[in-house]
Amino acid sequence: MKIVRMTIEPDSEVGRVDPARIDTTTDADIAQQIAQDETNAMLDSARFARRVRNRLGLSQAEFSKRIDVSLETIRNWEQGKRSPTGAAKALLKVLDRAPEAALAALD
């Protein structure tokens, strides 16, 4: 295991917590941040699903047939309405890293 030591200057804002800001944060602020984080995660997974399909050079219909997932599901993934989970997420990762082997295994 690699150990990294760093020194934080007392006047630096890095790693500092603003207690006043924490005290003024409301439950509504927290809920809004959670919703924003979830939206960003959905957009990231949408971009990833679209990138994998584009790298394979397949249309949405062709891609759905190759991986045996409904066309509507592919569209939902790419539009950020739904996010791939479990086996579908793993399959996308394999298709991204080893597309030839993954497609050969799916045939």
C-alpha cells in the first residue's frame, strides 16, 4: 500500500469545513442536492450506454437484438429515464472493454 503524506497550510481552504454553512443547510437543501446527484448519475449512465452502442457501430434496434434487451429499455437508458443495473450494467462494461469477445459470446 502506498502512503501519501501532505501538509495542509493553516490558511488554505482545502479540506476545511464551513460550520456556518452546515448550520444553515436545511432538509430541503439536502433533498435538492440528493435529487441533483441522482440526475447527474442517470445522465452519466445514459452517456455511457450511448457510447458503448456507438463504439459498436450499432443502431438502437440492432443493439437491443444483440444483447437481448428490449428496444424501449435501450431508449430509456440513452435518454436517462432509466439506468442499467445489475447484469445489464456488467454487460455494458464488458462490451466497453472487450467488445469482440462479448459479442462473440452473445452470438
